Amino acid sequence: MATNNTLIVYASRHGNVERCARELFDLLDGKVDICNLNDRELFPDASTYDSVIIGGSIYEGKIQESVSGFCDVNLEILTKKRIGLFISCLYSDKKAQAELQDAFPAELLNMAVVSDFFGGEINTARLSFLEKIITHRMSESGELVSLISQQKIREFAKKMNLPNAL
């Protein structure tokens, strides 16, 4: 029987991570709560859930402080849960994998049921002037991939839905 009590926590700056989190919310079995860490002053109580999915986006090589803070404050609790980890980034392959590895504590990465990068999309209307300049320069170099992978989101949810003891 699949885990039936899941918390999805995320931080989203331009909406990509929120969109991914909401798609996961729709694909997961059982009771699922979703929480944007940017909209809260206090972290949700992770101890009351069987599974916790944590997601964020990468800016200047780092995940948002609210996501890293949630992981740090709840590390002991989280190591006793079924964990899923994801990031949204505009890189693919080895560079995206490196950003995923740098985004979360090794303890969580090593015991996660699933961890993945879903890609990202550039919505220039939501970017600051400086972000537009940086993104434009990186786009010209061919480094960035602007696409969220629906397949990766579905595969992630499928793995989280599988029955699996810690």
C-alpha cells in the first residue's frame, strides 16, 4: 500500500517550482499537503507526515534559503521519512545533476526514494532587469535548456507512490 500522508514543501521565485509541485500534488496518492515556504513565517511540522517532498530552484548556484533552512531545521526528522527531492534549473545532464547534489544535505540525498531535476522555463516577464541580462548571456552560450519535463515529474510521482519502507 502506498504511503498516504505526504507533505510537499517548496520555494518558487518565478513560478516554475510551484508549477512542478502542483503537478506532483495532482499525481500523488493519498493525503497530500502542499506548502510554499516563501509564504510562511514558520516551517510546517514535518514530523506528522510519512513522506516529504522538497523542491526549489537554483539561483547563483544555490537553492533558496527557505529550502535549505527547512532541511537544516528538520534534518533529524527528515532522515526518518520517505524523501523525494527535486530542483528546477535551466541546465541538463551533468551540470543539473551537480546542482541537485549541491542543493540538499548529503544525508537526504543518500536516502531519498527519488531525486531529480525537472528543468525550467524562462518567463522574461517575471525576471528582474539583471536576471534578464544574465539569462540572455547564458542563453547565447547554449548552456541553458528552457523546458520542464512532464515525463520526469510523472516518473518522480510514480516512485513516490510505490510502497517502500525506509
